[in-house]
Amino acid sequence: MAGVLDTVDARTQLVGKNRLESLLFKLYTDKVYAMNVFKIREVLQPIALTNIPESHPYILGVAHIRGQAIPVIDLGRAVGMQSLVGREDAVVVISEYYGSIQGFLVGSVERIINIEWNDIREPPDGLGESHYLTATVLVDEEIVEVLDVEKVYADIVCPKIEYHGMQEISTDLNTEGLAILVVDDSSFARSHLCKILSKINIEVITKNSGAAAFDFLREEAYKNNVNVAKKYPLVITDAEMPEMDGYTLTVNCRNDPKLKDLYLVLHTSLSGGFNKSMVEKVGCDDFIPKFDPRGTVELAVERIQALSKGGSMVTVADDTEMSKVVE
């Protein structure tokens, strides 16, 4: 299985084709779940763990893998099911989120599948905001739930994010008539970006899929006759979303004469080196790591200044961190 996961080259073959490679696995029952292969580094048999006092109850301990200490999370307990500790078929999925490496203990691994994003459906309404279901897909006549492993990790490691240490933004910054478009299927991520961008007093419009964002931008450009590249100095899009991923959204915009000049940025938890390859491949302007408030605000300010006339220079304080993770 490592051979399927170990090269950026292999992973990038689906980019711009609106397809997703997913790992199918089980938890405590025979029900099959899925997670995005892009975020997986390798799959290992259970290994010896070192207990960490006062750690989160879902963290089983730390594994020492090739000289690196990696926390291992019991995914079954984290999503409200029974613990997977002691299961003979259990494996540890090593993944990378927000520049951090961690393992998830899961039940048996089934196989890797290749599916189209437009075959993936958003979760049904009425589930609330605390669930860990990011999408569903039909596989072999069975409904497979795509787990939001990213949210699991964020809830355990980043339960509270505080923003501080940012210098007041100059009121001379001209944001009249401008807006930033945020595209992400995660309500948590959309809320996070809206909170960050509220610091610069600009309208933020959110969409929960690439398809919804593309339809919105085309309506603005063709029906409302808006110069979208000037009204929207920045479009921030998640990479992986149901119906249309961020890569395909970018490709579609670049191929549309009225949308091609938009400044499109990937907002993702994938690793930096991988994102640089994606940016070059699909034609994005840049990428922002998730949960990087300083980088997000600095880029937004830079883009607003580039399009606004008469706005004074705006800076972000460098002497303190803008964000802090508090457990």
C-alpha cells in the first residue's frame, strides 16, 4: 500500500480532473468509511506507544517512528463509537494536517478507490455542526460515509483558537465595493476564515462547494455584469470538496474569459511541498495553510491594496504571534 501513497507525482495525476482517491476502512463494525488518500502518508500495523500524562482522552499515546514522535488518536472513540484498542485487524493510518503528523487507529483497511467528486454528496441537512461526516458516496451499492478526519484532529488538538497580537488595521484601507469569496465544505473552516477576515472590515461571501462558487461567479460576471477580478480581490478555496474540488474550480475559472483573472488561493491542510506542486499544476496563484491567521490576513491586505486606490499601507504586527492554540 505504501507504493500507492509515497509519491507526489502519483497523487497529482487526478488534479484538475475532479476526482478523489479515497482509502476505505472499517471502525468497530462492518460499516465501511472513507478518508482522502491525499492526506495519508502510510499505513502501519499497531506499534508500541508511550503514554502521555494529562493528554486528551482520545490520544492513545505517542509512537516513535523513524526518529519522530507521533501522537496516535483512537478514531473510533473520537467519532462516538467504541474503542479500537485490542482489535486484531486494527492498523494505524499516518497522516499530515496543518503541518503536523499524527496517526489514527482504525479497523481493517479495505482498499483504495478512485471516484469523481461530482458523485460525492454533501451530508444530509439536520445533522448539526458537531458531526464528523463530510460527505457520502455510493460504492458497490453501499453508502459509504466520508469522515471529516481533519475536524477530528482539529477538535482534539485545536479545541480553541485565539487571535491576538495583530496591529489595528488602518481605517484608510479602502474596501468599499470589495468582497472576499471563501469556498469550503467545512462550516468550521468557513467560520474560522470569516473571523480572521473580520479584522479588515471587508464583506466575506461564503460557498460550501466549488460548484456553488463557480455558479455564483458566473452569475456575477454574466448576469450582473460584474468585473469579478476587481470586486473580489481574493478567492480562497478549499482543495477537497464534494461536487467540484478546489483544483477543478481553479481550472474552470482559468478557462472562462470573464473569470480567468481572479486571484485564486488554495486553503488547505495538505503539506507545503505538495501544495506548491498543486498550485503550479492547476494554475492557482498561491496557497495558504489552514489555521494560519497571519498569512491569511497579510495576503488579504496585500490583495486589497493592489486593487484599492488611495488606501494607506497596512501592516500586521511582527513582534507577537497572531494566533495561539490553547488546549
